[in-house]
Amino acid sequence: MNLLENSFSILVNNNLRISWISEDLANFLGYSKDSVIGKEIDFISEDIRQKLSNSKFFGTLKDSSSGITTGIFDVTKIVDNHGNTQGFLIQFYFYDKTTESEDFLVFNTQNIKMKKLLEKASLVAQSDVSVLISGETGTGKSRLAKWIHINSPRVAFPFVKVNCSAIPDTLFESEFFGYEKGAFTGANKDKPGKVEIADKGTLFLDEVGDLSPTSQAKLLVFVDTKEFERLGGNRPKRANVRIISATNKELLQEVRKGKFRKDLYYRIAVVRIKIPPLRERKEDIPLIVNSFLHTKNKRITKRAMEFLVEREWYGNIRELRAVLESACILAYDRDIIDIEHLIDEISPFEEISTEDRIEDVLPEKIIFDEKERIISALEKTGGNRKKAAELLGISIATLWRKMKKYQINY
Ligand SMILES: Nc1ncnc2c1ncn2[C@@H]1O[C@H](COP(=O)(O)OP(=O)(O)OP(=O)(O)O)[C@@H](O)[C@H]1O
Ligand SMILES: [Mg+2]
């Protein structure tokens, strides 16, 4: 067990009694090794027995002063010569909580395309091939990238995201490859780049389609050789990274237009996964809504759910979550979300200028009174709420809420 002494590991028997614990984990939890041996494990605050059937699971560690740490548990079943389970070796890895933690493990879907896509992703996760994830904004590209990492053997190592659209050419090398002290004015100490930090883990190139031709050329060399040099350094280094990229562009078209290097494309897009927009998998909306509201201890009315399912969601799941988030704030004093809470005034994804719209429609007279404006729009559209809302430049939910407020029955 010497090798494991400096890790966060525990051995338990079939009854979940601890037969061994690493020095580091015991110290971290604030127990002495001897005091826990033989006791039933109670500091993994999940339904541990059930979870042990998975080879990996998200969970929390509770220390002796009830401090909680989130992380990933890796489970190895210990069997005897006859194949009977004797116990489990459980290893804990810290997980960066600033991301979305547990949420990442779940990809709720009932959509057949999405299910196939996830099957493909879980197969891909086991290997080291490069993956390109494409899809509209907010469809879950970043989430899928992380999901692949979490489901890959690299889970215990870093997942490092680089936002390619935010890196100017002049900073590419220092960002990606790092620099050594004195490499340039202001380089007061050595700094590793993203590829070095991601060693043994996953390098996630977000918005890869936004890289300039110069940066693409530099990236190509690294992708090809997995070798790089820090700025000001004189030794090539190697980084063992799996590359996952994401883009909301049609990257192949960019290749055809000569904007993205073909050779780089084929290296980063060995496997291609395209996430369909939410409006093409509306059956997922109730699932996503319910799982989100569940975390907030809220429910939703049937008509509010119907309203959400009907929408086109050009901002996809991100937009849906934003609307739900604000609904939960508006409905802070209730358990149930209704249409009136689903205000999204004017969604940033379907920007309509309210003033323009109202002037377009109601040129005869500028009406300042909101109630009158609503009545006038309803009159003009013969009571069609959808059209009236469009004319007013507000969502149906907002119109509905305002009609209720002003007691307009149309
Ligand atoms: N299947 C899902 N269930 C629940 N939440 C999801 C799901 N897919 C994505 N999300 C959530 O939706 C939001 C947007 O997802 P994400 O950031 O991964 O999208 P993206 O495609 O990377 O967007 P962008 O192109 O803007 O970078 C996140 O909060 C993410 O956790
Ligand atoms: Mg993203």
C-alpha cells in the first residue's frame, strides 16, 4: 500500500467497513488512521452502497468537522480467485467546484439523436482521439466536452479550457506554451502554458474556429508532435493531452472558404459530434426544466411548461436556463412557477427594438399609457395575443402578465 499512501484512498470490505485508509486521506479528514479502521465508512455522504456499482461517481467527502469537499470517486472492485467480490478500493480526486460540479455528469435526454450522440461520446471518451464538438450557441458543447473528460480515464487529471477567440496572435505562445523567467520584459518568473497544465488530462479548445491563420499554424505543430517550447526556453517539452475542440461555426465550410486550415481540421476533428439545437429536440425541454426546478425545490404549471416547449429557443439551453433562473427569482415566495414568472422581456437572442416596433404599428398616435398600448395592439391584431406581443415587442408571457395586471380581457 506504500504507493497509495500519498493518495486519497480507502479499502473497504463487503460490509463497507474500512480495512485500510491512506495517511493523506486520514489527515485530510482529521482522523487518526487507527481510529477509523474497522468502522463502517460514513464520510462519503452519498448513497455509497448503490454508487459502488459504478466505476466512477461524483460525491462528497465529509471531514471530522463536517466540512464538505466535492470530488470524483474511482472504484476498483477487489475479487478473490473465484471472482467473488471481497471489497472495494476507493480513490478520491479533487474536482474543481467552480465549474458546475455534479450537474456535469447528467445529460438528460429523450431524444433519439442525442442518445446516439451520447453513446458515441462515451465510446470516444475511452480513447485518446481528438473530438470536435459543433452546434449552435448554448446547445451544451462545453458541457459535453467536460462530460467526455469526466467519463475518460483522464478524469483524475486536469481539464483545461482555452478560449481561442480571446487569444490574440501575439499572446498565443505564452498562453499555450508558457514562458521562462526573463523571456520578455515583465516575465519575472516561469509560467507554464495551458498545454503543460493540461498534461495527462484534456485540453479543451473552445471556439477553435476563431483562431487566426498564424495561431492555427502554431497549434498544428503542437497537435502533430505534442511537443512545444516555452518562450525563452531552449528545451522542447512534451505534453500528453487529449484534445477536444468546440465551435459554433460550420468548420468544414470555413475550411472550404480557406479560413481554417484543412490539415489542422483533420487532426482536431478525428471524431465529429454535432449537438442538435433545442428546438429540434423539444422532448428534452420538460426534462431539462424539471431537473433544473428540482434543484430549486420548485414545480411548474402545465401551461407554463407548454409555453416553454413551444418556444424556439435560439439561445438553446443556456437561454432556457436563464429564463428559469429568473422565474425562480420572481417566484421566490411560491413553490410553483407559472407563465407570469417566465418573463424574458426581450430575449437577447431575438432582439427587437420595442420603440421601433411600436412606432411601426401604432403610427397614428404615440401612446404612452401601457394599458392603452396593449389594448390598441390587441385591437389591431383582432385579439391574437401572439401577434399583439410581437407588435409590442414583448414576449407572450409578458403580455399575458400585463393583461392580468391591467385586467384586460380580450
Ligand atoms: N442536457 C443538458 N441538461 C441540462 N443543462 C444543460 C444541458 N446541456 C447544456 N446545459 C447547460 O446549458 C448551458 C449552456 O451549455 P454550454 O455552455 O455547454 O453550451 P455551449 O454550446 O458551449 O455554448 P457556447 O457556444 O455559447 O459556448 C450550461 O449552463 C449547461 O450546463
Ligand atoms: Mg461553450
